[in-house]
Amino acid sequence: MKSVRLVKILCALVLHVELSMEVSVLNARAGEGTIFEGSDCYMIEAVPVDVNNSLCIFSVSNNEGHLDTITFTIEGNSNEADIFEFQYKEPPSETDVIKIIYLVLKEDQVLDYDTTNSYKFDVEVEGSVDKVPITVKVYKAPEFTSIPAFVDTDEEKAISFKIATEVGSGYPNDDVDVVIESIVSPTINHINNNTLRVTLPPIDREVQDNFYMDVIASYRGSMYGETRRQVPVMIYDVDDNIPEIKYDHEDTLDFTISQNGSSVLVTDFSVSDPDEDRNAAYTLTLIVPANVQPGFELSSLDGSGDTSFNITLNPQKLDYSKSVWGRFQLQVHVEGILNATQTNNLFIVISLNEADDSGSGCMRTTEVTLFLLLIQCWWYFM
Ligand SMILES: [Ca+2]
Ligand SMILES: [Ca+2]
């Protein structure tokens, strides 16, 4: 019996020690001296209320550490405890003695910025003597009351439109700034305190035919609370470019042809008009002296945009009975289809020197030397 009694005493002793240890651990976790600091704060629509963006920032500290186990209890008259919670960016370790903590929205919670101006509640922090009262003011972001869904214009014409704003509910003053981020710099004139006239400068469609303009309204002096709209800008084409002739070859070409030979390439070139559709269409005319005219031929008499062409010489079509061809000029005349004042010319100076054909029988050779001269007659669109 003595031994049974001794075992019971020993068991009770062990249980007492374990309980004592547990109590001492709890005391360490919830030890007094926790300090929770911060102030009333605000939340603005369009600023996410998460741990990376929340404007409600507090500090919690305890010289004995154990911040990792401290609990925060929100007590409010409404459902604040269901809406808000406190989060660290990085969980504290057992030895951290001070840490920044953020008031954030619980998962799937959203704030009602239209009807709620503030939330008031107490926070009970484990280890802190007093509950801490917190007021969170809720401001609606500035609103656009007038802003175009899109803007468009012909190129080289300025674009002008109005933007009007108003402050959101609850915000204490009416100072709204509007900033426009765009690839072009707008001019902004104030019609009144809340209404702006924005003018975009003329834009070359061939450089940029569409883009988005970010219009941002924010409370003056605050880096927060912005409302952002994207406004598409469309620039329409105007026939403001003449067809440009591009030529890559050497300036001079020498080659020999035979009277009965096949066609040879004289030269190739390209024409480029960066306008759109019919504004980029053009015709080509090859102007050649009558005595050699049949022998020279353009690959095509019209084109659009960026198109390649060539000029060939068919010796079989040359009239060998007519005099000495000598030195003459070919001219490629390019002309806009919609606007005949848009012209460009490629001049090719050719020297056809009849070669000695003695002893050649039916073969006759002619030496052709080409000098190419590119002259562009620019036409400016008014
Ligand atoms: Ca054109
Ligand atoms: Ca154009």
C-alpha cells in the first residue's frame, strides 16, 4: 500500500511540475509590457487595404519578445471584427522585440466607400493593459464626372476635350489634381476648379496611329487616393506623304547587250508611301526617247505603299536602224493617285554606244552605260 501511495504522490508531483511549466510559458507569451502604438488612420478607395498598401500602420513591442504569439482582438459595435485583421509583412520571431503591423481587410472583404465614412472599434492586444481605440476614416477616391470614352482626330490636327472631377464622399477638401500620362505632352487649361480643357498637340499618324492616355485624378498633396482612367486615342490618316523612290545600286552600270539577246535588267528600285490605303497609291510612267522607247519597260505601272519595281531592256525591241542612240535620259515619274501634286522622279542617264560588230555575223553588240540620278520633288501637304 505504501508503494501505491508513493506512486500517486510522485504522479501528482510530476503533474504539478508540468502544469507549473505550462503556466510559466503562458505567462511568458502573454507577459505584460506589450505596447501597441499607432493613431487614427484612413483608407481611400482605390488604395488596396492589404499588408503592402494599407495606410493604417501600427507598432507592437515587448522587451521580452514573444511577439510571434501575441493575439489582437477587434471589438466593435458593428461587424468590424469580421472586416479587419492585423497582419505583419513578415512574421516576427520569438526574439523580436518590436515589429510593424498593418490593419488590413480580411479575405474577400470589401469596404463600402459610398455609404461609410468611418469605422470605430477597440483593439485588445494580448499583454497590453488597456484596449486601444481606433478610428479608421474612409474616403472615396476622386471621381470623373466627365471624361471621353475615346478621342480621335485626323493626323496633324490638335485634339481637345474636357475632363471634370469631383471629390469622393468624406474627403475633407475639394482639391483634386489631374495628371495625364501620354506619349505626347498635353496642354491643360482650367475652365473652373473642377473642369479642365485638355489639348493634345498634332500627331503624325505615320509615327503613332493609336495609343492610350492615362488620366489620373488624385487628392492634392496626397500620394494616395488616385482614380485612373485609360482613354484610347485614335489618329486617322491624311494624304501627307509623297511616294519616295529608293534606289540601292551603284550610280553607274556598264554592260553589253546583243541585238537578239533576251531581256536584261537595267535597274530595280522601290517606291514607298507611308500613308494608308488610297492615300498610299501611286502610278508610274516611264518617259523614254521615241527611238529607244520600245526597248525599255517598267515591271508595273502602279503600286501602293512599299512596292518594288524594275526596268528591263529587251534588245530585240530596239530599232537598230535608227541613228546612233547616244546619250539620253530615262525618267520614271511617280504620281499620287488621289493627289496628283504628289510627284517624284527617278532620272536615269544612259549612254548607248554602238560597239564594233564587224565579223559578228548576225550578232550585234551595244555597250550600255547607265548613269542614275535621283531627283526628288517634294510636295508639302497643306
Ligand atoms: Ca501619299
Ligand atoms: Ca498620312
